[in-house]
Amino acid sequence: MKKIVVNLENRSYPIIIGFDILKDIPDYIKELGDSAFIISQPKIFSLCGNKLKDIFLKSGISCKEFLIDEGEENKSIDSWISTTKALIDFDEPVKRRTFVVAFGGGVVGDLGGFISAVYRRGINYIQIPTTLLASVDSSVGGKTGINFSGIKNIIGAFHQPSLVFSDLSLLKTLPKEEIISAMAEVVKYGVICDYEFFIFLEKNYEKIISLEPNSLFYTVEKSFTIKKTIVEEDEFEKKGIRTILNFGHTIGHSLEGLGVFKRHGEAISAGMVAEAYLGVLLGILKKEEKRRIENLLFNIGLPIKIPTCNLDNIMKVLIHDKKFIHGKTRFVIPKTIGRVEVIEGIKEDLVKESINPTCTARNREMSLNINEL
């Protein structure tokens, strides 16, 4: 078991990582309250939910679950309303000290965090990630939100969890496609700030995907450590430091919002390829470096091409992206593997060229690069 602390003054909290540690969670929640409102989804709750409830009940914590349907489309206002109504019904009849438990993946974590941020102007919540994606990314950092009008996370708040409890044994419930999808966020960490970690991923991605314990533990620990360090330096994304975590997300979120890809990691993978290509077009990233990023994503099993899609629609979604400032484009562009730069005001034509799947030069280069390496 490993403990990592996110140091944010009075908003600090621990991240606990280990295998088969769910039974130990009462040791970390004694001060949070006496009642747990568990937000989860049918599949994971059917596998592990009753075990979690039993652990809470045996430690003297009353609990109630509320399940939302699977899928990003359920991170919505309707889900927020229905879940909040259920929370009120649980919380109001008696005097409770209720905290929220987000028991699931990124959708559950984002929704549960947002409900916790606005209910009674803020209550405690804990993250128990059950997906690799949530374990390496969304459970840490305090970004919460829901989607609206086709725009991802457009309604949200910063609200740090009181605990992130990552029992890696829960990942055994995942289909392989979900593990592969999550690897996009892991690769992102190597590209933005850790060349040695990128090399580790090149050598060990097969072990990670197969959930080999040592490689998996190191990958999750390293990912948490990178993200927590960045969050500590720029919790509310005011200094431009935390912005580097958005590599691949400006274009990726647009593709995800339009339904071009089914899974978040697939959209982010394609977004990283396009944004790396922007670096080549701008003359700040070598083609060889871009190809190396593409090659790792390709070997993992992630998409490195954007399927045919209405380019105008993608650009419309991009304009509404939260990562734009005063209407100016803002992208995280790799300068080399392990170092990125935030660039504003990139010309729209260059952005279109990085996205457009009919760009002959780009398609020719992408079709050759895997064989050339």
C-alpha cells in the first residue's frame, strides 16, 4: 500500500494505492461523516457494491446507493437532478453528516464531485475509482462537472475530494478496451513532462494492459504523482501550469462531444496526434518525435487517425471549448517528448489542417510512419 498526499493547505487529501485494500477504507473516513451516499453504475455495483456497503455498515456508517446509467451522455443535468433528489431524500429525514462516495469511473467521479460541490454549498466526497482512466487521471485534482448542450464539462466547479482510494484489484472487472482507452492519459503524462516515464511505457505497455501488478502499480503511482505535483502548483488553473494537462484534450473533447469516438481515451489519443502534428506545422516539434508518440499510441491499440467527420462541426465545438481564452485558440503543443508549450492564437487554417482527415500530406505521412520506425 502506498500513500501520496496532495498538499493544498486546508484542502489537502491522501491518495491511497494498493491491491485488495477496500476493507481498509474505514480507517480513512472516520472524520468525514456518519452516512455515505454512494453514486455508482449498475455493472460495477453488481460486482462490488454490496461488498462496499457491508464494509461501511460494519464500521457504523449508514449508506444508500444511487445508480446512474453507463455512458458519457449520462453526465447530464437530468442525472444531476435525479441524483440530487435521491441525496436529499436520504439526507433530510434525519440529522446526518452525509458524504458522497463516487464509486466508479470518470463519469461517476465528475458527477459525484459536482453534486458534492453544490449540495449545501459543498460537502465532503471521496473517490473510489474503478477504472484505469479514473485511477490515473480524473479522480485527482478537484475538477468536477457535467455536460450541457453538447459541450463537455461546461457546467462545473473546483471541489477537491477528501480522499482518493485506489484499490487496483477493482480494475480486474474492466474489459481490455477500457484499459487500452485509459492508456491515452498515461501516455499524455510522459509527453508533457516525463521522458523517462515515456520510455518506460514504450517498454512495458503490454504488461500494463495485462494488469501485471508491478507495472500497473508503478504506472498508477507515477501518474498520480505527476498530476498531484501539477495540481499543487496551479490548483485553479490560473497560472498556466495546470493547462499542460490538457494536451490532446482541446481537439479530443471536440471529437468526443460529436461522437466521433466512443471512448474518452480514443478521442484524446487522436487529439494528441493532431496537436502533435500542429507542433510539426508550427516548426517546434520534430517529425521523428511526433512519429514516436504516434507509434506508442498505435502499438497500445489506440487510434492515431481521425475518421471522416464534418470539419465545420468540429471547429464550432472547438470555439466553445473552455480552454480558449477571449475567443483565441489555445493548445498544448509538444516541443519534444517530456516538454510542452501552451500556445495561443494559432491560425484556424493550421488547426483545420491538423484535423482534416482528407489532408493528403498528413494521411500519407501517417500511413507510412509506423512502417518507417
